[in-house]
Amino acid sequence: MPAVIDLSNTSSVRMINVNEDNIAVAYLANLYIPIFNLENNKVIRKFEVPNQIAGIHFTHKKKHVFYAVDDSFGLHTFDTRAEGKKKKTRLNPECENHTVVATALSPTTDILAVASATFGGGILDVRGSGRGRKVHHPHVVSFYDTRMATEPITSYYKRFTADITGMEYYTNGNDLIIGDRSGAVKVFDTSLRDEDNAIRWERYVKGPITKVGVINKRIVYTISDRSDATAFLDAKGKLEVLYGAVNETADRTVTKSSKAHFKKPEWCVGLIKGVNDQLPLVAVHGVENEKYLSLTAMDAEGAREPEPLLTYKGHTGEVKCMTVTPELLLTGGEDGKVIVQIANFKNPKFGADKVSHRSKSSKSGKEESEESEYEYDDGPSTSSSPPKKVKKDHKPPKDAEETPKKEHKKAKEHKKAKEHDTPSSSSKDRKEHKESRKERQKSEEPSTSDATARDEEREKRRLMKLAETPEQRAERKRKAREERRAAKESEGRSAEKRPKLD
């Protein structure tokens, strides 16, 4: 791990889905749907479709059957074991002049949710008591039974004011979370046909929402503009905001950022299940123009851990989609590749492919505000983003490497002094002296473990400096100045006491 599956050299991967047998399907922007096996990372076959696909889902009953819904309300049914397409059905839309923008399939029933929006001119409401009246419903979510998917069972349209960007069912198969471009998050009990009765709760976060997701039966989340993560605890009829800037009404626009904020050029594609109760969520994120992905744990308040759980080689270009199973995390990118990573942190193989990459842009909270004023020498970076400048009137802190350099210099001087004192009256003495000198050199050379310990100590000190507040930094510098002044005064006093040579 990670395994890299190359699906296309010319088209991006727009969506991915996986069944319980680790058979995956993806949709490519060139209208192809490849099927590939995650056991051997090989493509089994490809299907071609006539229109852009808005959603792709495996069925819960037949694990080898999956649906692809195109933007023209076409429902395509495929069998991963067969070469040809199995069936195509036309879904009758609730309103004319609509295009499909998002879909979701219940994990426990045969209900398919289809979100659509208007394109072109006005629309005609062709169903219900208003038959024959021109009523504008620019945003609609319709529900179809895939066993006889022609007419919708019911539709919701009263509460949507912007294009829907994401939908996902809860694990119970009834509740559906929906996010849109305005930042509205709504959850419906889709077992109820009346929209007013079906709405369970709605909140408003910073828009546009780029992804909604379900972690488990209680925790759901949204990602706004690939930068702000908001998590909700929905349990026992009560809704709690774990973290994020949230309004209960649409009267005011949300301007504050979440604690789980990824400042550009950082981005976050989604969240996955965390390590434990103290770190319930893990962010899947990266930095623009860098070919690395990171998994970083977050606490219940959205604060990120200082170091990621894992950083590994990622995509060339933007990450377009993500899906997760209990064991695996799959990301699809602009480069036409799917990267498979272990998502189970208890798996002994997790972290085996970790790379030592530390991006200057991958910082959070206080570290970001500090970096706007100071720059720390992190060593070489593969980032193509320009390095940040250090203030002219401020010197960066001295590196901890000076201490081992001074020790090494003292050791060399001591060694030279010993060499001058060594007798060399005969060739035998010179030979013995040479051998003893080699032994001393070997003993004085630092071991690999010592070097590793020093590197770890340097990294620890660097992280402590990054975590400092401005007040703590000023206090540390003041103490350092006092210590240097005291050392100089002590050195001056000792020089005065030292006897002068005639």
C-alpha cells in the first residue's frame, strides 16, 4: 500500500464505488465505466455510456449488480460478471427541463434518490394536484423504486433554494442528508412521503458545500469549499454540532471558519472514521501542487493533531472523489488514477508506506498565524509553492544543530592536543600511536542511534516552537538573551582571572 490503479491517461476519475467483494467501479470523464479488482489491482472490463453520469451505486441485494444514473434521467443497470449492458430504464422526472445533479441509493432498500435542477427556460409541474399549472420548482429530489423505476414515488421541492451538491443515506437506509451550494444541510426521513413531515432537521454552514458524508449511524459531516469541515452528532432525537460554524436559520450568512479549517493552498476531500473516542475523525487532505496525501486525526472539537498518522504519495493534479470501506480508502484524481490505501488503523500494515514529507503549507490554527510572520527551516520540500519570506527585522531561531557541531569541534581539538603529546621516537611507537588513534576515532564517531535521537530531539524542539503563542515566544527569546549575556559576563570574568604569560 498504497496501490495505484491507472484507469486513463487522458480523463479524470469523477466517482468510485466498491462492493463487499472488493470489486470497484469508477466513472471517467470520457464516458467510460471501468470495473477493477482491488485484490490484484487489475481492470476487468470497461463499459461505455452515452451521457455524463451523475451517480454510481452497487445494489445491497446483488453485490455484482450496480446502477449508473446519467444526467438525462437514464438508469443503467450493469452486471460486473457480464460483458454487455444488462438494462436501461428511463426515469420520468417530476419536472421537465431538469438535469440530474446528484444521486443516492439506500443501503437497506431499493429506493433511489435523484436530485435535479433546471436548465434552460421555465419548467412545467406535470404531477400532483397542480397538473396543467405552470409552477417553478428549480430544485427537486425525487425517489424511485429501482424494481419498477419509471414514475417517482414522491418528490421534495419546497425547501431547496440552490443546486444540490451531495446526498448520502444514513446506515439505517431511511434518513438522507443533503447539502447544497448555499451551505444548507438538511436531513429527511425518506420513509415519509410528505416533505413537511419528512424533514428532521436543517442547519446552515459556510457554502458552497462540496461533500456530505456519513461516518457511522450517529456522525455525519459536510465539507465546505474543500476547506471547512463541520461534524454533527445525530443521536436519540437530538442534534449536536461537534465542531464547525453553524446557524439554525438562513437569516445570517456564516462567515466564521470551522476549527477544522484547511487554509489554502491546503484542501480537504473528506473525513473517515477515527482512531478512538478521543480522536473520532480523520481528515483526508493535501496541499495544492504537491503529490502527497495525508491522514490526520482530529479531536472532538475539530483540532488537528500536530503530526499526520500517515503521509503517502498521491495524485498528480486535483483529487476529484473519494470513497471508503471499513478496510480501504480510495481516491480518484485528475490524473486518471485510483489510489488505494488502508483505512483500518488497527491493521498492522497501516503506515508501512509512510513517506517523510513535511509541507510548509500543512499547518493549522496557531501555526498558520505564526507562519505569516516567521519561517522555520524544515529542510528540502517537494512543494512547488513559493517559500514564505522571513521578516527583515527578525532573525529566525538558531538551529539546534549548532550544539553537536560545537561538541565535534571540541573533540577534534582535544584529539590534536593528544597527538602532539604522543611520543614518536621510533617506527614501532608511531605504528602503535597510529592504531590507537584509529580506535579513538571509531569510539568518537556518533552512532546511528545517537544521530536518530538527535534528529528526533531537533524535531521535537521545532514542533514546540511552532506551537508557541506570541507571548511564549517572546518569553523564550528574553530568557535566551539573558543566558547569553550571563555567559559572556562569566567568560569575561574568567579571562580577567587568567594569569598573563610574559
